[in-house]
Amino acid sequence: MPRIYTNYQPNSQRISRPKTILVLPKMEKYPIFIYYPAKNKNSLNALIGALQNHLLWNQLQFFFAQKEDDLLYLLAHSQRGLLLVSVMTPDSEQIRSLLIRCKSINSQVKICLGGPHISACPESFQELADWLVRGEAENIISEIISYAKDDFHFVNPMILKSNHRVILDLYSPSPIKLGIYGFIEITRGCPYGCYFCQTSMIFGTDIRHRHLEAIFDYCREMKKKDLNDIRFITPNALAYGSVDGRSINLNSLYSLLEGIKKIIGERGRIFFGSFPSEIRPEFITLESIQLLKEFSNSKILVLGAQTGSNRLLKTLHRGHTREQVFSAVDLAIQNGFQVAVDFIFGLPGENEDDEKETVQTINKLLKQGVKIHAHSFLPLPGTHFSSAQPSPISPFLRRFLGRIARDGFLFGQWQTQEKIAQTIKKKY
């Protein structure tokens, strides 16, 4: 049964398919089709939220398809429109297959692609799209829609990149005019530029924050709808308000959390320090953990260690040490939090000594009471390590990871990611 969202009425609604046939609303306005799987919701919410104060808004009709079959059904019953798709590298081949099917069903609908993979290597999808957006899109999406709506034809697909960094305050985190509320992106950009991560490539190393009043306004809108659980998007929760993203601004953090709590009241909950608002370990201090203890309803804090080898941490450009991970975990657990720690296995240049140090680190963390979130290294396009070869994970490390997983201390898709890494190397 398709799950299709539309703003044919003043607010978005979900249309369920009857047992016989689904009659779609008449497409009186220009249709925008959004492929809307759960993993892409936050980025797509921000994109559509950027449109809601534009003059184009009342000329558009939005359809959100969570599943491939839903999207194909929509396209089969449309004569025109623009399809928006965000592409992540691990899903790139699945998206490629979907787009081929979309074009075979309806060659008239125009296609705009964005997301981490397109930001890094748009040429890899150039034959399947009309527009490919590198990096941030909030300040150019209206231009793309105007071209699509006017049926403007280009000889070749257009690869676009904004000349300006997005100012978060200018755009809503989600299209609340459609009744869609979501996580609040409070910070964009990361100064660290870790060699395995796409964040700095997409958003830059200059850190930008959404101002307090803009955040509070969004929380007030949620409160009106009796939505009292507040979640955030940020590369490092405790960097909010920091000028350089490398230091803690306790006053800004306190103002943020206290201000939100006043708006949502005692029934409201603030999830701060858990996915997708994880914390860098060196930002856990006596002062910052007290703020989290006072305001955050996250029972589990998520910290990024990535490896237990100080040599590899330097190679990765991480900017912290193994010892700072231990200290952060100690402080968190002493203050009543559970902790999950991210590790990446198969990192480029990882040798036997590095693996042994990582196992020793994990064993110490397990004694402290943490759980391990396991990942395998992915050579993501656009990163410093995009051309690096994943290191083979030794039998010794595999046995160790298998044992702690069976004991309930490890979770994650590291084995699936290990296979995806090989596909990425072959394709990109």
C-alpha cells in the first residue's frame, strides 16, 4: 500500500490506497516529488523548508514517497513535475537502479539530485539527472524549480554549486506549513576535517550556528502542535555557540538548553548528545556534563573514538587522543549516563599493533560499562581517504568483535559496510 504525502489540502495528508485503486488528488499545481526514505528525511526536510517562504510556494504541490513503489506509482500517474533525490554513497547503486526505472516510467518528469555522493562526484550520475547540486542547496533550489516549472531545456545536465554558505536562520529546519516537523539543525560545518568523513567536504570547515531565537521560534511552533520532544542535528552537540568549533561556549549551551526547556515545560524532553547530535570526547568536561545532566533526556550519550590507536588518531586528523575518550566516558558514567562509543575498523594503514591497541581500548571501555558501535571504513568520495585502500580486518580482530557482539556489548553494520567498501572501490 503506497504511503503518499501531498499538500493538495492546506496541510499535508497521507493517502492510503483502497483495495481497488488509488485516486490521486488532481495535480492543479506544479508537482514536486520527493523520494523520502527515513535516512534522508532530515536533509530533505531542510530543503523543502527552505521553500516555504518563497513566492513559488503557493504554486507547488508536494508528494513525499517513502518507498520505491510509492514513487513509481506517483510518476506513472503524472505528466510533469520535478523529482528530488538525495544520494548517499552506500546507497548509490540502489538509487541508480531506481532512477533508471523512474525514467522508463515517465521520461517527462525532470530530476534533481543532491546529497553527499553527488557533492563529491556528480559526473557519476550525470546521465540520469537534469540538475546535480554539489554541497548546500537551500539557496538555489528555488531557481532549479523555476527552470523545471517553466520547462526550460538545457543541452546538458547542469552541475550546480552555490557561491555562498547557507545562513541557517534564513530557512526553517522543516516545512511546517505542510505539518512536517523534525530535528533542528543547530550547527553546520566542522573544523576538524577528519580524513574519512564527508561533512567538511559538503558543508566546509567554517562553523555556523542557528541563532537562539530562530531555534526557540521553531520550538514554539512544535509546542503549539503538542510536540514536546526536541532533537537536534549537529556534528558536535557541545560545540554550539563556539566561534571556531574547537572550544566550548558554556554560556551559549546553557542559554540554548534552558531556553528550550522553558518553552516545552516539564512534559517536554530534550534529546541532546545522542544521534544525530553526537559529542566529540574532548568536549566532555566537568562543566559540560553537568549541563547535560541538568537538561538532556538522552539516557545514552554517543561519543566518537574511531580507533584506540593514538598513532591512527593523528593519521585520521581526529584532533583528540585515546586518553580523552577514557576521561569522557568516566565523566559520563559517573553522572548517570550510559555511553555508546563509535569505532571504525579496517582503517587505511591500520596494522597489527593498531588493532591490538584498539582491542585493549575497547576492553577497558567495556569494563567502564560502554557499548561499542562498530563500523567498517568506507572510502567515501570527496574525503581525504577517498582513494585509500581499506585495511584487511585480521582474524584476531574478527574473533574479538564476534565475541563481544554475542555478549551484547557490540552493535552496528560493520560486516555489511565491509562489503559496501569493496563495491565503492570498484565503482568510484
